[in-house]
Amino acid sequence: MRAYFFFILLAIILSSSCEDVIDVDLPTAESKLVVNGIIRVDTTQEFVPVEIRFSESSNFFDDNTPTQVDQVFIIYGQPDPRQPELLLNVAFSNLAEEVPGTGIYTPDPNFSMDQRIRTSAVFPGTLFILQVSFKDRSYASRTFYAPAVAIDNLEQGDNTLFDEDDTEVLVTITDPPDEQNYYVFDFGFGEFLALDDQFIDGQDFEFSYFYERDLEPGDVVDVSVLGADREFHNYINLLVEQTENDGGVFETPAATIRGNVFDVTGLDNNLLFDNVNRPETFPLGYFAVVEEFTQTLTIE
């Protein structure tokens, strides 16, 4: 009888403990502006598909929230060789929220002049400056247009990496000789790979990429190569490392990774700025204008 009573008592204790609620105090962080400003240029098109997404960072387990900014525009042109702080052939593109509440900003269709950027105005050496006003702060970013190389060949391979269901794709590019080049490959599904030409300078280069997801015969994947500079290459590398299992490098950041957008409130020179004197004041995200080449592959 005593043994029977003991087992009943033990069952009650265990079942009660399973229902206990444990409150965990998670660290909170100040909300930050998040800028998703990777602009991809297809030189076969007449206009650059400008689209900047703004959101505010959230706490753990929460998605970033789309937000409205007070003003946003892009300045572009070529730095004057004699006075680099000045731009030649300077032009502006004012942006407006495409659909209220989405945080997606595109060239303002209601402006007095066409605010779209023509691809004919984009070439190596063109400098782009993003300026944003948000909650009484000013933010800015500067980036040079980054050209890319075309994908020479894209085909499906037969090898696997860790699982027999992995799908291999083989990508071939030709790296221009005697240049320091950086590339960012977009394999869809939020999967990216950053590459530099340290060991492939001037060579035809083929590499494998493995999709560790279920792809069925007939599925279509788009593979793109984006131009990049060293900073963009390094930024993508960090994002890939920290969001490898989270469904995409441009979703909620896993950690505070600084990009190339800075708080410039009170500064009077938007060509020369940094965060040296403002180590704790910075937004998240990145702004880049890059050439893109894409090929499509049907899985067999």
C-alpha cells in the first residue's frame, strides 16, 4: 500500500511540475532603423528598379516592423577628380512610400519631374548617396556602383554534401585579370554566398553550391551574381554566418551587424562621414547599387 501511495504521489508531483510556467527576462534593446537598400541593376532595362525597405528592429522572437520615414532621396553623380567632395553630373531621385504602411519606398510618381534613375546614368565610378530623415535624426550612406560578371554556365550536378537529398548546382564565371574583384551570389530562398578572387584572378572558375532543402524535379531556381566591393562582401559574409539557419540574410538580423548607413545628424558634409564619434548611435542594414546577372535552372 505504501509503495502504491508513493507512486501516486510521485505522479502528482511530476505532472504539477510540467505545468509550471517559467518566466525568462530577455534583454531588451533600443529600437533601431533598419535599411534594406540593395539595388540591383539590369543594364538591359531602361530604368534602375529602385526600392528601399525601411523597418524598425524588434526584440527577440519578433519580426522587424515596417516603418515610415519622414524623407528619403538618392543623390548620384561622379566625384570631381579635383574636388572629390563635389559631384559632376549630379542628379536626384526623391522616393515615396509605394503603399502606405509597407515601408517600401520607390521613385515618387507624383513629383514634378520623373524621379526614376536611368541605367544609362549608371557606370563604374558613379557614386550614390542615400539620405534619410527619421524621428528627428538624419541618416546617410554612400556607395559606388559595383559591376559584376555574367554567369558563363549554370547546371545541375550529381554530388551531395551531407544528405542524399542535397541538390548540387555548378556555377561558372570568368574573373577579369589584374583586378581585385568581389562577388555576392544569390541562390534564392534567402541563401547567399560571398566570394573574392584572391585565388582565381583572371581565371574561368567553376564551383559547387548545395541546396540543403527538398527540391523536386521541375522546380525552378534563379541564381544571380551581384557586383560587390570589399565592404559589401564582408557584410554578406557576416550575415550568412549569423543567419545560416534562420531563413534569409535580409530577415531579422541575428545580431547587431553594422552596415554602411550612418547617423549624420548635425554633420555638414554628406560625402565625408563616419561613426567614429558616435559608436553607439547607428542604424542597421545596408545600401548598395550593384550590377546583377541572373540565370534560371530547372531541377531534374
